[in-house]
Amino acid sequence: MAANYAYNTRDFKFILKEWLPMEEIFSYDKYKDYYSKDDLDMLIDQVHKMVAEVIAPTNDDGEKTPVYFENGKVYVPKSFKDLYKYVQENGWGTSNIDEEAEGTLPFTLLNVVNEMINAANPAFNPYLVLTTGAAGLIQTYGDEHHKKMFLPKMMDGTWSGTMCLTEPTAGSDVGDILSKAYPTDDPRIYKIKGSKIFITGGDGDHVENIIHLYLARIEGAKPGTKGISLFIVPKYWVNEDGSLEPNDVETTGVEHKLGLKGSATAALSCGDNNGCRGWLLGSYDPETGEGQGMAQMFQMMNEERLNTGMFALSVAANAYWNAAAYCKERIQGRLMTNPKAGRTQIINHEDVKRMLLLNKATTEACRAIILKACYFIDVAHHDPDPERRKWASGKVECLTPIAKAYPSDEAWTLIGESIQAYGGYGYCEEYPVAQAARDCKIYSIWEGTNFIQSMDLVGRKWTMAKGAVFAAFLKDIEDFLNANRGAAAGFDKEFANLEKALASYREIQKTIAGYMAAGQAGLIPAYSRRILTATGQLYGGYCLLEQALIAKKRADELGTDHYDYNFYNGKVLSARYYLRNVVPNVWAILELVQDGDTSVIEAHPDIFQY
């Protein structure tokens, strides 16, 4: 195998130091004594060095010695064991959510760290982020007993954590789960019976215990999602003295996957011998039969949705940087514009530059969308003004389905372009982009398929607070256009395209509303994924154009001879390419939506057998 960590950190520094107002985040009480913008270069460089030297060398292990299941036990690649402990002990993982700890990273910075870690070893990082998500649920909803019992060892790398939703008969339709919970003599503890599948990090020999956050229905609870509760179900039961004993949680197998082969995806069976116990998180009302499980789990699911978008971005970006480096070295063909000059590096060919520029512009747009969402999360969690926290929470609500689905949809196509740029070598496993293609495909499926994200966007986010939240989200783009259109010399076409895209998007909303009023609701799921793509392209274009104004000014100040000129000029070209070649898809999608083609609705299932 030929995994290769090829990341460049320059865009991180631009986003955090020149684009996002990180000084606002660093002024909050939680961070003001620990971080400033002056620390960012050192912090990013330190993590980049650690990732390159410690994490990246383990990537091949996941491919050469993947997870395997033997005699009821799951074994992860050997190098992952020490690595998991190292990252957690050194403060780059779960401990950053510790509300009592000092010097924890803001969420925006933690996402930057995770992007680099995931690029270096995509199969390893899920063990970290799922533990962080599970620990976060315990920290938010657990009592002091739960926190003392589970959090210290989840944060120092001794234990890991998972989220357990999917069952053999219930995937996205979580309300149909069959797992049951039965009361015991202790009102806090329930007997658990059920099976779960597709549990990432569900078992492994890299930790001493695995703490499952497990959805089940208490006996007598309501059907559907309202009757679901959330339980802490350890693989090994933790006694009051800290000792461990088996908890009747058995692994029945692991999946053999297209990619991420070092990441354990386990099937679990709980309570086969009537000995599985779980701690109830939050409360349950026996009179109404309603539990808090889904509302609680959505905290973790929304975090993992952002992580999934970031995972997709990191794999695509790493493939792009590998492809760009290869194209600078590979000599092949002659330029049409000067064939007598002899053979040239393929990066000089126009179509190769097109593939690379599409990759560069789109990954930068995805990174901007994700880190903007992370910035809003930091504001929503820590700003002292409740109105500003509410404002930021609205932005997070709007951005979450976009930040998950847009990068994870685009990654597959972008990595395909990186493979194409390599030519035949890209199709060979000796080169890193082949593994990237296999690793990235799961991201559009994880944490609610991208169709589910699109229906969340159109069906819920568009209508929050009678449409006011999403209207304010779009108005940010309108305000940017109004404030900068006349003063942005050299970007007339880009501003015109963004303005046209915004108007087209609003027409998409009106058209969908018209279909709803006319009783044509089936057209909404027929178009929703394409509408989500249009949303990502609209917002990505806004972010890149905002960045381009900063970059153009800086490039003009530095001059062409400065070492940093090519970075800033590259940001300008990214925005120009994206606004002129990608954003026009927004009004193309408008035309499709307005056409209202009903072929999908009319298609009888039997036609698909031919």
C-alpha cells in the first residue's frame, strides 16, 4: 500500500487568522487565558508535525492488517493501540470537551486538528471522535455518579465510546428499533436486550472497556421515536469499586468493507444470557411512556454529522495534494500551445489543471463551510449574550445538513478527478488515491444518508420559526452582496453569479412551496438532494468570494515576488473558478425543479428489473 499524508496547512492559517473572527472566540472566559491568534501558527505546526510523524505511518497498517474477528473477539491493527492512547493522553482528543479542564481547544480548533488526523489515517480517527461524542452525552445528561464513573477513563484513552442506533430491522427509521429495556430493583439501572449492527468502534482490543450509548425502548413505552430512551451500556460492567466484570455484551461479527479497513464496524448482541445492564441517561415518564433518548442522541448525531463532512473533506483534500505533487513530476505529452517545446510535466496541461483547480476550489469551499459552522458552535456554546447564542445556534441548525452532505457527496467525484489526474497509476493500489476512493464512499451514508440530510434541510430547516431562521441565513449572503458589490474591482462576474444563484435559490424555495400547496409532495424527495447540493454551492460560493476579497488585497500588497503571493493568488483563482464553473449549477437545478418532471414518481418498481 502507499498511503501518503500530503497535507498543506496554509489554508487553515488563513481561515483562522484572516477570515474567521477567532479573536472573538479567544475572548471568551473559557479560552482567554490560554489562546490568542498569535498562538495559531505554532499550534497548527505542532499538530501537523505530530500527525505526519506519529499518525500517518500507521495508515498502511489498517490496509495490510485490517480489523478481524476471531473467537468472539475483535482485533484492531497493532499500531492503533498505542496510537489511540498517545493521542488521548496528549490532549488532542476527548479531553477537549472536559468542562472542568483548563486549556481545552475551542471546537473550531479541534476540528482543524481532527481534519489533519483524519487525513493521515481515516480508519483510526473514528475511534477518537466517537469516544468524544459518547463522553459528551454523558457529560451533558449524566449525573455526577455517571461522570465520575466513566469520563476520566474515556478522556485519557483507557476506555472508548460508541453510539448504538442501527439494528438489523431498523436503520434510518430509528423509531422501529426492537431493543428493549426492563426495570430492575435499582430505578437507575435497566436490563437490556437487543441487537445492534454497523457500530463503528463497537469492539476492539485497543482499550480496556467500551462504553456504548445505546438506544432502547423501556417496557411499556410509546411506539416510535417518542418512546425511546438512551442508556450507558458498558462492554464490561463497572462496579462501585472500579472493578470490571462481563456485562453480557457480545460481538457477533465485523463487517468486511470497501474501505476504512482498520476501523471496526461491529454487530453486537446484548442480553442473550439476561445479564446485560445499562444506566438510564436522563429520565423516563411512565405515565406518558415518553423517553428522552432521541433528543439526547441528536446532540451526538449532529456533532458526528459535522465530523463526517470533515472526514470526507480531509480524504478528498489529501488525495488532491497527492495528485498535485504527482502531476508536477510526471512528464507526458506536449502542449497544444507550443508543441515544439518538447515533453512537459502533466500539470501544465489544461485539463489536468482543470481537475486540480476543481479539487482545490471545492475542498476550500467545503472547509470554509465546515469551519464557519464550527465557529458558530463556539459562539453558541460560550458567548455571554443569550441572544447572540440563539443567533449562532440558528446558523448551526442551517449549516449542519449542508456541512455533512455537501462534502461527503462531492468527495467521491473529486477523488475520481484525482485518480484521473494520475492516469493509469491512479487506479493502482501502490498509489494513495485508490485507497482514498474506497475510504470516502461511506461518508455519504454515515449519520443519516445524504437524502435524510436533504429532507432535514428542505422539510425542517427551511421552515424553522416559520421560515425566519433560514431567511436570516440567506440574508447574510444578500448583505454581503450589498456591502461589497461596488467596491470589489475585478470580481464583477463573480458577484453577478452569486447574486443570480441567490435569486435562483429563492425561486427554488417558492417552487417547492407551490408543489406542496398543489398536493405534489412527492416532488420534494425527488429533488431534495439536488437542492441540498445547490445550497452547498451557493453558500460555498459566498464563503470563497468573501475570502477572495481578503486574498486579493493581500496579494496586491505583497507583490508577485513575495513567497506567499501564490497562496493568495490561488485563493482568488479558487473563488473565480468556483463562482464561474460550479455555482451556475444552482440555476441549472432551479430549471430542473421548475420543470417538475414526474418520471421518478411514475416509475413502477418493476421497471428496474430490466
